[in-house]
Amino acid sequence: MTKADSGQSKIPRAATAAPKPSGGDDGEHTEQERGESGLASEGRQVVGLKLISLVRKTLIDRNLPERHVADLMGVTQIYWNAMTNGNRRISSLPKDKLQRLAEFLEIPLIQVYVLADHFGPEDFVVHKSLPADLERMIEFMRSDPTWLALAPSPKEWREMSTRAKVLVAALYERLVHKSFLRASRVEVPSPDDGTPSMP
């Protein structure tokens, strides 16, 4: 090997490395991008993703930094990032913090709980009668000429989770306009005298 060749082989590789992209002047957008990229790269399931997405959209619409929501709820930016990355569950926040989110988003508190995945379909039915109600529904569905071909087989039905069964039943109820599950009926105040009325 010649001296010239030896000299060329010793050129530091760092000199040819591509420069790192500048973070820019807006530190808040950089932090948000880091949270979103962490979410995508790790593939972790994020509980309450619908609520987190709505919060982020509202922040963008109002031209607010992401740290605003952390300050609003009284948590650290690290804690908020942990919720957006799936390391913590936003549904586990105490009621007073979720109430602040509801006021910020201008939606009812119960809607915040639903968007945070605090409730599942099985939380809105009477569990004592649930197994019998589900069996009655699936037998009706299997005898329905319109839905017979799409009804889960006995093996498929046995292997389905209760949550999935309730979801199938709820969708089928809406399609055929029949009630199979004894579901919750929420009382709302009457606008006249304040007494509860059923929707």
C-alpha cells in the first residue's frame, strides 16, 4: 500500500456523515413530534387514544403548546408524554383532572370517560342476565335469513370475548330494531322541574 493510499484510508468517516436536522425555533412542536414518533416506532397500544387525539387537535386549533394541557391538568410534561406513548393510562387520572379536560374540550365529563376508554360496551348492560341475553340474541341471529350466513359459528361464538359478543349484539340490535340486552338507561334532568326523565 502506498503512502497516498494509506493517507486516504485514514479519512474520518464522521466528516461524511449527514448533518442532524435542526430542531427549529419552536421547541413545543419538536416535543410533540418526539411523542408521536415514539408512539409509532414502539407500536405500543395507547389507552384513550381518541381522547389524546382530540386534545392535540384542540391545542393545534387554538394555537396552544402541548405543555398547556399538562399545566391544565396539574401533571408534569413527562407524565403527559407517558400517557401519549402508552406507558400510562389517561383513563386512570382522577375525576378532577378529567373534569378540567372536559372543560377545556367543552364536552361533558362522561364523554371524556368514554373517549379515555374508561368504559367498554359490557359496562352498559346488566351482567346478571348477560349470558342468557347473549345466547338469545345469537340464536335469533342464526335463525334470521338475512344474517344467517354472517352469524358466528358456535365455535367462533365460544371463543369470542364478552366484550366482542356485547358489541355484536349492540350492532345487531340497531340493525333489526330489537332489544336483546338489558342495557342501562341514563336519567337526565327535566328542563322544567329538575325531576329525572328517561331519554
